[in-house]
Amino acid sequence: MGMLRYQDIGYGVACGMVAASFAIEQVGMPTLNYCDNGVETWNNEEIDTRLDKYLKRTLPCYNL
């Protein structure tokens, strides 16, 4: 999904890492919800928010 969305290997790897983080942070399946504005959340956090945090910490060469 990250490769298709961003057309960049770095972002593709980052998306995979973020997806894995949602899968392993709890016992059982992650909780899927939707905000009032229709934005999808996993374990009460938006995917893009966690991706931004991850990229800012690990890929400082990207302009965010």
C-alpha cells in the first residue's frame, strides 16, 4: 500500500513498519474504529498520524 500510495521504497517500508506496529501492540486483533469525520483509526490512532511520527524519527532525510 505504501509503495502504491507514495511511489517510494522508503515510504513503502515505513508503511509496513507502521502496519506491523498496530498488529503487535495488543493481544488479539487491532481495534478498527471510525472518527466522526469518517477517518479510519486502529487502536484509537489514525494511520497517517503514526506514519508521520515514525518518519520524523527514522527518516529525517524526507521533507515532511
